[in-house]
Amino acid sequence: MRKRILVRMIIIVIVIAVALLSIEEQGIKLALDLQGGVMFVLRVQTMEAVKAETSQYSGYLKNELEDEGITDYAVTAGDDNIEVRIGAANPAHREALETIIDDKFEQFDYLDPKRRSGEYIYNLTWKEKHLKELKQATVRQVENSLRNRIDAIGVEEPNITTQRETTEETGERIIVQLPGLDDTQWAKEVLKRQAYLEWLPGVGEPAATKEGVLEQFGGKQPEGTLVLPQVEETESGEQKTVAWFCVKEEPIVTGGGLKYARLGQDGTGSPAVSFYLKANAADRFWEYTGAHKDERLVIVLDKKVISAPVIRAQISDTGIIEGNFTRKEADTLALLLRSGSLPAKPVFLHETRVGPTLGADSKEKGIRAVIIGLIFVMIFMLLYYKVAGLNSITALIMNIVLILGALAMLNAKLSLPGIAGLILTIGMAVDANVLIFERIREELDTGKTIRSAVNGGFGKALLTVLDANITTLIAAIFLFNFGTGPIKGFAIVLIIGIIASLFTAIFVSRTLFLLLFKIFPFAEKKEFSKALI
């Protein structure tokens, strides 16, 4: 018996020690509603990424056809399909096209081509599996880029979750919670910028208007080019177009080739962005700038020109981006480039702000509710169940310590709904004790000894306690799985609380009875039953 009690006590001490150590080392982290801050709900337009990827594959297909020496073709990229027109005069060209598609474009399906006006028309469409994978990868990349940007901003303990409800029309939602953030407008600007950087070859000379650029080419935009504006911010904060540039559509290097970017200075000491390229991108940059000296290199961010220097010397893996930046603008651009561009621009659906005062008030009221509830429960248990009530109170306090320890260990945040879950858990823990104690009283009424009544009460009430808690646990797991935000906060505390309640009500409470009988043998006597329970 002594060995059995000792083993039980060691287990309880270890569990409580681990919980207290977790609370001491990790601390209890507070969610947005208790700390203050801002929550953004964004929608990821995954079709943007599909369109960009489709365009890129159409470029690959052109290169493959040219490598095969095929010239009688036209490739057009749609939103999620590629149309290829190839002359019918040379059957070998058609066979070569189909071989290229089958071997190197396994992401696409195509039906038998249509023949029209001496040419065959192929329509390549994404396979369902690959399209789904691309959309999922887009959301993950957006989520990772947002996380990197938030880390760079310096927000502690942000919470970024994806709402797994995707439709073809709306895209997938990402919920971003930034506790303790003051400059929410700047954070919003940083998060919504796509930051897609490209170094593009310039074509012709810039002009004050788009029409002025096109005049250089007989009023018609050359094939494979874009006409993009250079926009600057005026002193009043308005965006003003100062010039237009014609550039080739195919980039020399993109932001994906960046190794690092940081705040720097240009030749005049004005703020600029210093960049460093990865090995492959550096090789391409070195080769291009060596072969195109005295030509214009246009640096484009999100389809807007930010700088258009003329190449004076061969450039390898490092350089600067100039653009009449303020220090904050240059620092923000460097942050965005380090964090990675967004494959699809997020749309802000709404934002919720919680002030620090409101958060502190919510925390104070929530803690007060837990304490008041705990005190009333303790008073009831002591008055109604006497010494057994003290047993229940001890187990209940341990229960709260275990819940807080588990939250700290899991790095989970305590929210206002979480406090509601904590209060509900207190009630459920007491409910388990009430079932057991009432069963013990029934056993005593049949004339059994106190020890036999305690053993019988715990044994016979076990199935009822498990049934009540496991059904609630299943419901809590569903809430956690399918809920978002506050619902998840409530569910995770409830899940932890149910597991802790089962441990304290069944294991800890019974151990305390065994310890009581061991320390005070007289407590087992029949005459003490009314004082005991």
C-alpha cells in the first residue's frame, strides 16, 4: 500500500513540477483581446498566381519551340490556359510540339487540336491535381512571406492562421493577429505590398506620356513588351506619374534571385537599397550587363518603375536600387525584399483594433470572473462535502495549474474565450467530483466501511465521469478543427481542461484519499464518515 501511494505521489509531483516550470520559463502569453493590437482578415487571390505561372509556362514553351527550330507558331497565355497555334503545312512540327508537351509540360492536359485556316489550335489547361497544388502552395508562400515580414517589423507572438474554406471566386482567407502593435497603418502597408521586383531590359527612351513612348514604335506597342509608369509621391502624399518606360516582358533577374537586401546609400548619400544576388542570378546579371553596356536597365516593383539607370559597367552580385526614397521608404522596401514577394496580392477584407486599455480591462474582468467562480465553488464544496470538499479544492487548484502549464508548454495564447473555457472547466472538474462523492455516500448508506465506500465510489462512478467528459472532448476537438479565432481559443482550453480534469478528479483525488487514510488511520472509522463526506 505504501509503495502504491508513493508511486502515485511521485507522478503527481512530477506533473505539477513540469507545469510550474513551463509557466515560469515560457510564461502565459495573452491573445489580442487581452493585450490589445490589431487583427487583419485577408483574402488570397490565388488565381493571380495561376495566371502568372501560366504566363511563365507559355514563355518556356516558346523557348522549347524555338530550340527545335519551329517558327510557324503563336503562343498565347490566358488566365489558366495556354493556346498554341501551329502551322499545318509541316506535320513534323506538330509531332515535335506534342512531344514537348508530353515530356516537359505534364502539368497540362490538352484535347485533340482543332484545325482551322491551315493551322492546328491546341488548348492546354491545368490538370486539376496540379492546379490545386499550385493554389495551396500560393497560400503557404503568402503565409510564410507575411510571417517573415511580421518578424521583421518586430511584433512579438503574432498569430497567423489560414481559414480552410476556399472557393473559386473568393480565394482563401488568412487571419493575421498582431498583439501590442501601435503603428497599424504602416503594418497594413507592409503586409499588402506584393513586392514583386524585376530587372527588365529597357526598349527605346522614356517619355512623359504613354502615347509619347509608343510614338517611337509607330504608335504600336512592340510584341513581348510592357509600357509601365514611374510613379513618385508628392509632398502632399499624392501619387504622380512622372514618366513612362517601354520594357521587355521577360526579366533578366527577379526578386527571387535576391540573397539579401538592406538599407544603404546612393552616390549622393541619399537613402537607397543595397542588394546582393544569389549565385545563379549573379551569373545572369554579370552576363547581361557585360553584353549591354550603355543600355537602359529598368528596375520594376509591382509593375511600377522605381529606377531606370543606364548600364555603365559590368555588375556581378551586388548593387543598389535608387528611387528618390525617404529613409523609411528605403528601409521598408529592403524589409519587403528580404521577406520575399507575394505570389498573389492579398486583399484586406476587414480589420479589428483592440486598444491596450480595452485589452487590460478584458483581462482584469476575466481573471476576476475566474477567481469569483473558484471561490464560490470552494465554499460550496467545503460546506456540502466537508473534508472531501477540501480534497476536491486541492484537486481543482492543481487542475488550473495543469491547464496554465499546458498552455505555456504549447506556446498557446490565453484569450477571453479561453478564460470562458477555463471557467467551464472548473465547473466540469467539480461535476466529476460531485458524481464520485455522491456515489461514495451511496456506498456508505449500504453499510460499507469508509475505505470500501471510497474504492466503490471511484470504481462505479468512473464510467459515468468518462462518458460525460469524453463526449465533451469530442465536441471540443470538432470546435478546434473547424473553428477559427475565438472559437479555437475556447476549444483548446476546453480540451486541455477536460484532460486535466480527468487526471485530477480520478487520479489525484483518489490519491489524496489514500494519503489521508495513511496519515490519519482514524479517518477510516465509521463514526468519522459524516465529518469526512
